[in-house]
Amino acid sequence: MSQKQSPEDHVNEEPRNDFQDTFKGFGVSFGIFFLIALLATIIKAVM
């Protein structure tokens, strides 16, 4: 109990690249929304 723990001492067990994760998330979301919009446009044009 006498040992003080500091957040700086914490070892990151699983290092992550937050920028890359965010970029992938936006990319996947954009791709899905783009496909939905494309399908809606095609369906609307055919009708």
C-alpha cells in the first residue's frame, strides 16, 4: 500500500494508432453511406 502508482508508469499492453483507427472508421462509414446513396439513386432512376 505504500507504493504510489502514477498514470505515467502504466505500460500500454496493446499500443494503438488512434489516427489510423479514426481514419478507417470514417472510411468505412463513408463507403457504406456511399453505397446506400448509389443504390437509392439507381433504384430511383429505374422507376
